[in-house]
Amino acid sequence: MSLLDRIRACQNDDEDSYVPFCASGVSIGQIKSDFVQSIAKFGDVFEIDDASVALTANLRSYEARTLAMARVLDELRIEGLVPGWRDEPYPAGPAFNAPPLFEMERAAVPLFGIPGYGVHMNGWLNKDGRTYMWIARRSLSKPTGPGKLDQMVGGGQPVGMSLRDNLIKESGEEAGIPARLAKMAKPVGIVSYSTIRPEGLRNDVLFNFDLYVPIDFQPVNQDGEVAEFMLWDIDEVIQRLCDTEDFKFNSALVIIDFLIRHGFIEADDPDYPDIVRGLHQ
């Protein structure tokens, strides 16, 4: 699979099978038509017609909307409709820079097609004239992508925390990176995608960071979410991206972005314009 094919695999939403999900008169997500039937019984929470699903107008406050969604999701969880429950509250709103309208369980965000946000950090270094990257293998207990290859550090963006503070927290938990080193990570941009996954519609924006890692640093997982770390030559990283399905789908995009920014994909590559455009949907 080419790098462009890897990107296109993350741009496969089917808008015709979804209806808008609204709150406070604003469209904030998309719900699959057959999932609408699962929430139709919550008439005190949702107003449903042929064109859209909306939270009822009497849910006027952040707290009221949050409590109503929590009740719905608790019941759907019991019915087995919210797999991979995490007990992590996520902000729900139309855009990252807009005030959230309520918060909800992270595992349910794709069921409502609400934008999700995360931080990903490439740990890299130069040695003997070659570029190397630290690669994590996700624990088999992870609810998404168990056993898949990943960035050195990555995590979802929770309620009430800055991107930088979240990155520092995740760096310590996932790789044992001290805060003084994690603070040196440089923000380098975003990748975004809209794709249908087993857990639902992923409308995600990933905030990317690069950290140049000291040559004598060895990452050590602290929270049980990483099975192992490997330090790979960049050529091996590229080979795994192209020839295997080993990488988690969105982590592959973050690495492709790294390859572009560090000149490992030539501008003369015939796929170059489509690769660059494809990382920002």
C-alpha cells in the first residue's frame, strides 16, 4: 500500500447514511441512520425527524445536557451499544475553538460523529548520520487498535486541560518522559480525517508534536497502555507503513506528516500534492 493509499483509507465517510446531530441550534455531529432507532426511546432528550436529531430545547444548560447524555449513554452501555467504555469525559461542540455545549463519555463520541481531538508526539533522534524514530506497540488490552504500532506518545484531549499539559501528562504516563523533557516538544501542526470505523464515525483532529530525544533516553511505560518500545531507522518505519497493516490507522497519518516535514518524501513524488492535501480533511 502506498502512503497515499494509507491516507485515502482514512477518508471514507458515507454522508448519505448519516443525519446531522444538533445541540442548542448548532450542528455538532452526525449520527448513522440505523443508530437513530437506538436512541428514539429517549424522547425527553432527543427531538428526531427525517432530517436531523437534536437535543431537546429544554436542555438549556451545559450541566443539563451533560446529565441527560450521561443517562442515555449509561443505558446504551448496559445494552452493549457503547463498546470500549473508558470513563473519560470529552468535550462536545462544533469546533475546537468553540465553547463545548456538554461533555460525554469518550467511547461514545464516534457514535454521534462529534469531532474528537488528541495529541500525538513523534520521538526521534539522529545517530550515525541516520534518523531514528521511537515506535510504541499498543497494549493488547487497549479498546482501540490493540497490539498496533503507534507514536511514542499519544492520547485523547480531555475536558478542562490544555494541549500542552495533556501532552506532558501523557508523556509521563505512556513513556516515562520527565516533564522537563516533554516541555521541549515542538508543536508542528495537525492532521485531520473523517472515517468510518467499527466504533463509529471518527471526525478527528490530531495536534502533532515532535520531540528530539536524547540518544541515551529509553522510554518506559508507566500505565500499562504500551507493550513495548522500539527504536527504528526511518527506512524501517516507511517499510512498515507501506508493506504492512501494523500501524494504528491515525498514527500512520502522523508519521506521514513527519516524513513530509523532514524531507523524506520528495516534492517530485507524483503523489506529493495529494498526500499533503489528504492529511487535512
